[in-house]
Amino acid sequence: MSEAAHHHDQVPNGTSLLPGNLTEDQLKSAPALASVDALLIDDLTDDEDDAFAAALDA
């Protein structure tokens, strides 16, 4: 078995920047969007806009 297979304490790929547990103070001070409108991107084609809206609904 390779050495890579022995690393059971590592987090899955793509989640290494996410905290494991937030304290209540960290959670209260975490940034949050005031509105989903902050995610809107100008100059999208209709198809891109539809795909983006579908992704937000998923």
C-alpha cells in the first residue's frame, strides 16, 4: 500500500481551507452576504444567467 493511503487524518480535497469547527465568536464575526444580489455578475448572456440562477437554486 502506498504511503498516501496511510494518511487518514487529512481532510478531503477542496475542504482544507474550511475550518473544522467554528467557535461562537468566530461564527458571529464571519463574513456574510447581505443579499444574494451581491453575487450577480453584469454582462452575462441569457444562457449564462440561466445557468448561474440554476446553480444558486441547487
